[in-house]
Amino acid sequence: MIQAKLNPLFVIIDPPGIQYGMPGETIEIHVVVRNEGKQSAIIDLFFTFDKIFQKVSNWSNSPRESLALAPGEISNEVTFKLEIPADALPGTYDYTFVVDSPEHYSQETPINFPGQIKVLLREQTVIRANDPIFSIQPATNPNKPLIYKPDSLLQVALKVENRSARVDRFHVTCPELDENSLKISYPQTGVEAAGLVEVKALELNPASQGEILLEFCPPSSTLAGTYSPTIRLYSANNPDLVLLDLVYIDVPPDYQISAQLNTILGKVRRNPGKYLLTLINEGNLVRELSFSARSKDEEELCKYQFEPKEIKLLPSKSVDASLIVKPRPWWRQPWIGKPLTINFQVDIEDKQELPISNQSLEGVLEWKSRPFWQLILLTLLGFGFVATAGFFIWRFLYPDPLEIESFTTQSPVLTEGDEVRLDWKISNYKQLQSLEITTKQPPRNEPLVSVTNIRNSELLSRNKNGENTPCQITTQSVLICNQFKTGITSPGKYTFEIKAVSRQRHLLFYQKNNTETKTDEIEIKQKPIAEIINVQTDKAKYQKGEDVLVSWSVKRPELLEKVDIIAKENENTQIAAPTSFKFKDGTFENPKFKDNCVKEANQINCKIALPARSVGTLMYELKAYSRNEKNRISTETTKNNIQIVSQPFNIVFFKINGSEQLNQVLNEGDKVTLTWKVEGEDIEVKLLPYQYNLPKQGKQVLEVIKNFPSPIELVVTDKSGQRQPQRKGFAISVKEKPSPPNVIIAPPIRNSPVPLPRR
């Protein structure tokens, strides 16, 4: 508790002294004021603090309270709450509490009460009433560090207070610093002078205070910046108690750099000059340096090259950079006499724009005069210049003649629809008076190109459609024309001719010269279509109803739309409607036949089975239709004729009265029944000797007469005549009836078959 006995105001501030808190905690300050004056007064209570304290307290404006007190009156307790932000950095922060009454006690006020708030580390143990405490003097925080100066001591005092009821011993450690960087001095007790004991702790009686001195000695290699070593106080009575504080030390930057330019080769005639730039960082900053050089004279005569161009230099380190100085241009080197002295300057720049004490260094290069043989060479060069000038004058009066260097087409073979384009190259085009390009084969009356003023022609100007010109002129006076469109796209064979008329100086006069050249023959071929390479069958003879396996090959199957297969008796007679198969992407469109084709390189090989429907000799014709050319059809026919024979036929049975016995005896006047069955197609069935056509299966009833034919046969023949007839018959014997008496028998009719009854 702080009590201030002032006339006429008496102020009590609680708690007194340094107030402790951790980030995120709230500290309360309580104030009571008594008016001991002879008049009533209005009293203002407020804080004054700097920007550093504002960051800790989050107070942008000072909190204020006003009191109205009569003489002898005591105010109620006024509480101010300070919330320490969770991200506050450890340290000791200063503030001033002000009591002011400008209207009533202007002479005695304001009254200032300095105070401190100590933000503890999170690792610190919560301090109880009897726990020891310590503070560092002078107090520091991140924005109020101690300034380290190499030529002076940097000391702080640790004020330790033993608030317990027992004697306690305290010692200090700083884990972040080694023994050479920190010296700890404990108060002497009187016995250490005799060499009996070494003081390594501070011993304090109950409710007493003591002081420990700390002296910081940063090494010379310490980089500039702010450091915050942690100080820990140990209590012998409470070894688990963690008492921590930070000391903020600022090591100011030292920018000292030593630079020196040494000459290795400073007098040159043919080689460049060589120098060595040596830099030593005598400060405490990491320096990033770059180099440049420039002439100190009015004219820049050298080219400067550093290796390396940039360096990174650590404190107390040195580095070398080589400098190559190349004098130029070559004609500035003295021919005779004294050397040319070139003064230059080397500039050192810091990328971070930090100061450099000796930023510029001076150097000298002496460029010696040339050797004597170069003067002779210069004389020879003079004669060469005169000769060269004479040559150019002669070339101006008698320039090279115009020449057609090339006249070609883009390709000797084109496809229908592609346009023939011409390329040509003419050197010394300025002598060109007229240019003509014609079609020689087949001949045309109108030329493709006919110009007399090449610069103003359409060859060198954009056309109405905005297309680029086909020709251009190079700096060497060469006329180059590429991709000149002739408009010719039809199939055929073509030859083109170019004719250039120029004028050539002949003594003092000009004469005209003609230069002609032709292209090689160019052929425009028809568009490719799907083309049948071959077609064939697996064999030459089939039975009717058997499948004929037709195989064929087609080039460029990707163009194929469909294939028609036509069966013919000869080249002109078609015996059936075409069988069509549609194709897509080089194979059958119908997935049923997808495995009937095999791709091989740029062709497909297909097989398809067609039934042999009719007997006879035939051939197959294939027609391939393309997608890109509807009017062009590729046709191919099997090379050999195919023979379709009828199926084999057979007489299953032929019976008389159900018997197949070859010799039969029949009674005259009886009825006999013929039955038969024949298998086969395209056949004729006849009963001999009657010559009637019969069905393949049936029966017939005959009356046996005395002259009944014998033998009687069933004959089966092939209508196409490709198979041998089959026969089956019976030998018949007729047993005559006895003749009745007195009956006149008419003579028999010979060789007249008995007619079959009508059905």
C-alpha cells in the first residue's frame, strides 16, 4: 500500500510497488483519496503512459475517474482494471498514476506516482504471499532494451526479497548464455577474502532484501539485434519454485567494412588488366554486396567484369573478388609513343542500402602502344580498302546478270483437289524487265503470270481477300516466290515454263536477254478410293446348297462404304440380285460379321459364305463403293469360273406289288401296282418304255396284258447332265390265260406299249 501525505490531499494506492501478472490475466489498482484541505475540491484520477505501455494495456486513452470531496471527506475505493493481452511479451513496463485538482489546488497538484507492471513468463510458478520475489534494475521490455556498447560495462542488478520466515539462499542462472558471456557477482560475506570459501549464492534473512550483480559480455562475433536471455532465480528452501524474468539487450549495428583494390596486371598490350578486390567485414552485420566499375574520364574505354559479381560477407570474415578490365575499342590503342592511361573507379553497393565507409576505390590501367608489325598491317589494309572500293565500283557498272536459280513445284505428285503451287527464285531481280509463267503441257493461251513492273504487281501486294503476298524481296536483291497458286486441280500431267527478260550492260549500251526454264512433269492423280485387290473362292466346284466361301482384299478400307457381290453366268448375264454388305471404319457394319475381316497394314482381308442356289457354271463379281467418291467404283471378278453341281440323287426303292425281285411272273389280266421313291433335286424320273415323267414318289396300277413290256425300268436323270443316270427295273414274264373254245384271237400288236391309265 502506498500512502502519500500531501497537503491538502492524502492518496492511498494499493497494491504498492511492482505488480506482477501473466499474459491473459487482469491486474487491479485500487485508489483512495482524502481531502485534508479547507475547501471542497474536484479531484481527477488518471494514468499517463507511453506507446510501449499502450501495447501491453490495450489502453489507447488514459482511463479517468473524477471525485468531488468536501473538506475532511474520504472517497470510496476507486478500482482500475488492467487486462494483460494473451500475446504480451515478458518485461517490465512503466506508467505514472496522476492525482490532479487544477481548479481548487492548482499550486499543490498534479501529484505523480510512478509505477511498474511486470509481465511474467508463462512458465513461471504462481507466486504466493510467502514466496520470494525478484526484480531487475534497470527494468527492460521489448521496446526499452539495454544498449550494449563495446567500450563500457553492461550491468544489471537483481533485487531479491525473502518474504518467508526462514533464512534462504538464492543463486542465479542464465541457460542461454555461456560463462564467458555472463559474469554473476554475489555480495561478499567477509570470509571469502581469506580464501576460505567462494561465494556462490545470496543468503537472506527472513523479510530482508539483497542484490546480485549481472555483467553481460557479448562476444565480438555477436550479430546486431535485440536479445532476451532468460534469468532464473533458485531458492534453496523451494527448489521447485520457478522464478523467471527476461533481460532485453540491444546490440547496435556496426557497419564497418574494410576494402582494398590490389593491382595484379596494370600495364597491358594484348591481355586485359587484372585486379583483386579484398573485403573484410569488421562489423556485426551480414552484408550482401555487389560491385560495379566505371571510368573516371569523360569517355568510357573499358569493359569491367567481376567474379563473383555479388557476395555475402559474414562478420569477421574476408572475401576476394577478381576484376578483369578489358580496354576497347581496338582502334583507340596507341599506335606509337606513350601508353594510354585509363583511370577507373570501383563502386561497392549494399543490397540492403546499409552504409559503407569506403564505398569507392580508384584504379589505373595503362594501355601500351601497338607493336611495329601492326603498323605495317594497317598499311596493307589501306591498300586492300582501295582495291575493295575499286571492285565495288566495277560491280556497280557491271552487275551480275539476272539468274533463275530455281523453278519448282511443291510436289511432283498431287491428289485430285489439291492445287498446283509454284516456287521460284530469281537473283539480281532489279534487272528484270518482264516475267511470264505459262503452262506448256497441256498448252494454254493465257499465261499464269505476266508482269512488267514486278514491284507494283500483285505478286508483291495483298490481294482483295487480304491474303499474304506469294513473293518477297531479300536484302540481297533476290526475288523469292513460294506457294504461288495456279488454280489447277484437275487430274492430268502438267509442265510449266518461266521466262524472264532482263537487260545486261554491254560496254556502254544495254541489250535484252531472255532466261527460260521449265519444271519437271507434275501429275495430279485421282483421289484414292477403296480398291479391291483380288477376289477368289476356296475351291472351284461345289454342290448345290453348299456354301461358297468368297474371300477378297480391299486397299484403303477406311474409305469403304459397301461391297456388292454379284453372281453371273458370264460377264454380261446376272443370275441373282446383288448381295450387299455395308462397312464402317474399315470393317462390317453388321456386328454379326465383325470377325470376318482382318486388318493388315493398309488393307483388310475378308471372307463371306454365300449359298450355291443354282446348278451351273458361274463367276462372282465384287463392286466396292467409296465414301469420298460416289461415282468411282472398284470392280474385280473371280479369275476362274465356279461349277455348281447338283446334289447326288438315289432310287430309294422300286417295287412291283411290293416286291423288289428282279424277275417277275405275272398273270395275264391281273392288276399290278408299281411303287417308287427317289431322292434328289433337279432330276427327271421316267418309266421306260413308257417315256412318261413321274413324280419323285408315287404308285401306278397297270393291267397285265399278253404283250406286257419287259423289261420295265425306272430311270432317273440329272437335268444339267452333270451326273450319270440311275436305273432300276424288272424282267416280266406273262402267263397267258387259256383260250376259250371257238374264240378268234386277234393277232397281237408288237412294240406298242400299253398306255397308262389317266390319273
